Amino acid sequence: MPQKRIRNLIVCLGDQLNRDSAVFDGFDAASDCVWMAEVMGESTHVRSSKVRTALFLSAMRHFRLALEKEGFRVDYRTLDSNDGSSDLGSALARSIAKAKPARVLLVQPGEWRVQEMLERAAKNAGVPLDVLPDRHFLCSTDEFRAHAAGRKQLRMEYFYREQRRKHGVLLDRTGGPEGGEWNLDHENRESFGTKGPEGVRKPRAFKPDATTRDVIAVVERMLKDHPGDLGGFDWPVTPAQAQDALEDFVEHRLEHFGRWEDAMWTDEPVLFHSRLSSAMNLKLLSPRRVIERVEQAYRSKAVPLASAEGFIRQVLGWREYVRGIYWLHMPDYVQRNALKADQPLPGFYWTGETDMRCLRAALTQTLESGYAHHIQRLMVTGLYALLLGVRPKEVHEWYLSVYVDAVEWVELPNTLGMSQYGDGGVMASKPYAATGKYISRMSNYCKGCRFDPAKSEGDDACPFTTLYWDFLLRHAKGLGGNPRMALQLKNAQRLTEVTVRGVRARARAIREGGGQPV
Ligand SMILES: Cc1cc2nc3c(=O)[nH]c(=O)nc-3n(C[C@H](O)[C@H](O)[C@H](O)COP(=O)(O)OP(=O)(O)OC[C@H]3O[C@@H](n4cnc5c(N)ncnc54)[C@H](O)[C@@H]3O)c2cc1C
Ligand code: SF4
């Protein structure tokens, strides 16, 4: 840290690695200094996977090198510094005390907790802190607030249409949706049948360079008890690599993305998904660039509309929407528990050791590599926690820990809201509750599993199916006013008394076994 008083101390967090960020506007190398810090608190406030931490730190160190090459002054704190700072607030306070900047600049962080911590550190030090808007996103938080104002209920679909119109994405000559429909979700739900997927090409892998290898060594040493296997680390850690990952996806997987977006298959963790979330969330890759490139692939007839629209809906629709929801409802949102779920998270979520083949596959893959695709997160790990009745905050903390792309603005609404219905319907119009038959239809997991997805009672009944009926019985009253639940609840009412008794007894036994079926 230079001893001379500096004008602006520019905070650059681990998920703010975009050179076009507002904090760099008007940067003056003679009087400004960029501040970056690796702190243990960010890996321990939830038990962050080694892969997640290594990805953030490696991308940060590469960004620092790129800034220094451009002539920026960077005050960089490494994870193994012994300066007594264990969290971002105390690390910033130390640097402020040393450098005595006239002001601190910060782009709105991806987590309410972090913004609060940094604002407090600057306030205590008596230095003004400016929070600037995050230009990475296509919809600002103010714009989302305006969208939400006066609406009784928010739905992604209307927001998505607005964004398509506003940004001129996939529109026809009349300004309507390309192909006549805004949403081709009905074409995005195929399974692989019994044959299984064909022509799946593994995503482009990025071999760790010297910087990443250094990070891996530090993480192995300092977070040895955390989940994650760094042996196969291959994530993009620079903007150039992120761009290569995008090209690799567009060329080799996008064509089939739409059709098999919801399908799952043993030992095929990525299938036709992009694996671009971490690159976008760290801001190595701009969502605008991603959307443009995908639309271009469609316009040049390289990919079908259902794939291009399905993918753009995720990035321009869901990704922007969940961020709006996060900032609209925080800080209270994290405490919500609309279904009054009170069970602890099963211990096997940290080991993958369970006879339930679908969960074993999704958990093992997640714990090792830090990745699972959307349907595995929503309809396997998320669904089981929902049906079992796990406290949503615990589910949220697990997801925040284990996924490489986990930053709270995107993880929390997806987990607590979409998958656990903890927000009582803000994110989803009804709980995503289903039996094991859904998993059976969309994957090959049930083949060879000791449980039967069609059965709800007895020792070989699929725990998802048992817990599904138990869920409907437990919440019949609370969800009774939701017209979208009417059919499911009616079916639950039709169960015989004997079945109800059998379901309840088995569900109780599963809960008493910590979520593990006997
Ligand atoms: C319980 C749960 C937790 C999740 N936690 C996270 C998280 O921590 N971080 C995260 O980035 N995504 C999260 N998601 C959303 C989604 O599952 C991941 O973005 C996706 O699986 C990442 O893999 P991919 O890049 O191959 O995605 P693809 O399937 O290729 O999708 C393309 C892109 O669309 C975006 N996207 C897709 N679905 C969503 C969504 N529901 N919300 C926001 N963006 C979306 C992502 O940026 C993704 O890279 C979560 C979903 C659920 C159900
Ligand atoms: S039978 Fe049930 S537990 Fe087994 S893989 Fe299928 S859904 Fe999962």
C-alpha cells in the first residue's frame, strides 16, 4: 500500500472482475488505488467448497495481474496474510487506516451482508463510501423496483417479455416475438428415453496455470476440511477463457440445449448445458455478449429457435429477475419460512452417502466439482429438502457453500424461493412438489435404484413419492387456497385411509432417520 494519501480507494470484490465496471470510470493511476482482498470469512461464513473458493481466488489474482499490467495500483491482500483481518470489513478498515483515502468507491456487491459490512467499516473510519450501480446487469435495481411497483404479483414471464422488447432481443420485424411465441418452454422438456443421450461433448476444460496452481495449494492447506476436489479444477478464470467457454458452448451444445434442458443422466453432469454461470457471476463474461452471441447463432441458422429462446430466457429472464427479487426483498427475505419447515438438513448432503441413486449422483457430483445443472438442483436436491421439510435457511446455506457459481443475489431466491417455497409464492406460483416418477421420467437414475418411484408405502417405496404425499397431507390447509395446487390436493384427498396411514408412518420413519430411508 503506498504511503501517500490516495484520492479514491476502489473496492473490487471477487465477483466484480469486469474492467468496464463503474468503479474504474475516471481512474487516475497517480492518485487512486484498487483494493482487493482474499479473506477467510468469505469461505467460512458458510462452509465454502474448495472448488468455489479456488475459482474466486484464481480469477481475482488473474484480474489483479491484468490491472497491474495496465498500470493500475493494486493493494492486494492474500488469504494467508497474517494481518489479523478475518473478514472483508476488518480488512477494509485496516487499509483505510493505512492509506487514509479521501473516499471509498464500491459497486453494489452481490450480497446484502457484504454491502452492510463494507459500509460500516467506512463509516467507522469516517470516510465517505459511494455505492455505484452494477452495469453488468441489463436491468438495474431501480428499473426492477419500477417494474414491481403496483403489481400484486410478480411473474418472470412478464418481466422477460419487457426485457426482450427493451433490449430488442429475438424480435421479428413487427416488434413481436421471433417465431410468434414469447416462450417455447413446452419444447424444452424432453427426456432421453431409454436410449440415453447421444453426441454429448464434454465442455472445454481450462488447465490450471501457475497462478491457479498457487491458489489450489493455498486452498488445500487452509480449507482442508471443506468439501470439493481440486484435482479436476478446469473452470475459466480469465475473460479470454470465459469467451472460449462461450464459443465452445455455442458450437457444440447450444443446438440441443432447448430440447434436453430438463433431462438428467448418470455420469453426464453437464449434458447440453453451458456451464457459463460462474464466468458470468464473477463478471468475466458479460450477459449482453452471451445473449448477442446466442441470437447470432440462431439468426445464422446454426441452432433452432427453441434452443436460442430457451437459453436467452434463462439469462435475460431468470438471471435478471432473481437479482431484482433479491434486492427488492432483502434483508428480511433470508429469514422467510412460509411452510414452517423445521427439519435439519440431512447429513448425507455433505457426503453423498445414500441409497437414493438420484440424490447420490447429484450430491457426489456437486460436492466434487461444484456443479449441477438446474433440474438436478431444483428437482433432486431441492425437491427432497422441500418434501422432507428442511428449514429453508439451512438449505440456502448448503447451496451457497457448494456451488462454484453461488453468490447470494442469485442463489438465495432460487433456493429459498423457487425450490423451497420459503417465500410463500414470490418466486414460484406453487411449490415444485413432485413424486419420484418425475425423476424416473426425466433420467435413468431410478434404473437400478433399490426404491420404486411408483410406490408410496413399504420399505421399497421411493422416499420422494412417500414424502410427496406426506407433503400434500401436511400442507392441505395452508396450500388449499392456491388454485394451482387444487388438482394435486384433490388427488391427496382420494388416498385411502390405509395409504394415508402407511405414508405418514414411513415419512415419520424417514424423518426420524435424519432424512435417510431405512
Ligand atoms: C436451488 C437452486 C439454486 C441455484 N443456485 C444458483 C447459484 O448459486 N448461482 C447461479 O448462477 N445459479 C443458480 N441456480 C440457477 C441455475 O441452476 C444455474 O444458473 C445453472 O444450473 C448453472 O449452470 P449452467 O451455466 O450450465 O446453466 P445453463 O443451464 O446453461 O443456463 C444458462 C445460464 O442461465 C442462467 N440461469 C439459468 N437458470 C437460472 C436461474 N434459475 N436463476 C438465475 N440464472 C439462471 C445462468 O446464468 C446460466 O449460466 C440455482 C437454481 C436452483 C434451483
Ligand atoms: S426411485 Fe426414487 S430415490 Fe431412487 S432414483 Fe428414483 S427417484 Fe431417486
